[in-house]
Amino acid sequence: MQGKLYLCATPIGNLEDITFRVLETLKSVDLIAAEDTRHSIKLLNHFSIKTPMTSYHEYNKVEKARALVERMREGVNVALITDAGTPGISDPGEELVRQCYEAGLEVTSLPGPAACITALTMSGLSTRRFCFEAFLPADKKEKEWILKELQTETRTIVLYEAPHHLVRTLEELCAALGDRRASICRELTKKYETVFQTTLAEAVAYYREHEPRGECVIVIEGRAISEIKKEGRKTWQSMSVEEHMEYYISQGYEKKAAMKQVAEDRGISRRDVYQALL
């Protein structure tokens, strides 16, 4: 019988946030693949877990995934953990999952802590629709492209940032998006957890004077749809109905809702939109 991959979410700060199911899984599997075994041994020791560990991180993720897949083919059950949070969310994991599915192996995810969701729910901003950008890329051109894309993003935006890059990132976001409402969430689930409800411009000014500490999650309000409509009325008519639909689909709209919005923008009926798409 082939083994199975268990994606195990681990605490992002407070050890009590680990689930009973994750604890039982870490104890029962044959092998734990950890992003940093030196970090994870503290977690395992705290809960008296003696399961053997091996390293699986960003720099060996392809080659090591092949080795882990072979072990699972031989019947070994593997749990994947990262330093904090859910594997695959801004941490190693997706490559191993991909290789497991290609090899016909079973994969399951054990839900638990994720900094992006924790920050979003306590940000005070809209949670109905959101996009997750993780860390902005280091490559200058790629970063410029993403920031330009975010200028018209109507969903709440969630990003990660390290404290020593926070001011620079806030400056870039403010320059690209304007002075929007934002919440800066720090040290989530830890003793000095803080949620700073502010604006991007105010946050830049504050953190220039106060050195940021701890990993940060930046939550930014999306652009008002009414603003985009006001600026875009002249452009809708220059777009095809297909392009107009694709714009709203890319913003997270369901097809039915996108058709309704396109019809409203263009001053036509939904039936007219439907016919144009045939």
C-alpha cells in the first residue's frame, strides 16, 4: 500500500493553536518533512513527538520532493510542516503536492493557522472578497507590474512583509495605490500582537519614526468600484464585450454577476450581453 502526504498547519506564534488532529498525525506518520528541522524540533519536543524528521525547504524542494515521493511509493506516510502556518502558503509545499499527484499519491491538508486569514479577519476591512499577494517580488520589473495591477484591484489586498522592509514596501504601495485605508498586523497570536488601523500614508510616517518589529501582514482596502466606473465609462465602449467580461472575471466576479455589471456599465440588457458572447 502506498503512503500518503499530510499537509500539517503549525502555530504562527501561540503553540496552543495547534489542532488535536495535527498532533495525532505528527505522532502517527513515519516521517516529518520540515522546513527547518532546528526550528521544528522545539515544537515536537514541546508536544513529546518523537517521529523522525528530514529537511524540506525552498532550496531542495524539487530534488527532495522526488525522494519523498519514492518513500511514499514504498508505503511511508509523510507529514509536511513549515516554520509557521500552512504549508504551501508562502512556504514550501506546492512542488511536493504537484509531484505527489503526478505519481498518483494521496494528499490531504489538515487546516489550521494561516497568518493571511488571521490578519484579514481582525483588520476591520471588508472580508467578503480579498486577494492574497504574499511577499512582493524582489525583481523590480515584476514588482512594478504587480503594483500596477493592484491599482484597479477592488478586493481587499493582503500582503506579507518582514520588519526591515516594511517602510520601503509601504512607500511603494502608497505611491502606487494612493492613500487607502490599511491595517498593519504584527506578531499575530503572540504576546505583543498589534493591529494598527491607519492609512498607507500615515503608516509610512509612523514607521519612519518607530522601528517596526516582528513579521507583518499588511491589509489594504480595495479600490471602490464606483471610482473605477467613473474613470472607465469612456473606455467601456472601446472594449469588446468579451474584454469587458474578462475584466470583471479577473476581479473575482462570478459569470452571472459579471454579466450584470457589464450590462449596467454599457447601458444594455443582460440578454444583449449574452447574445454578444455567443
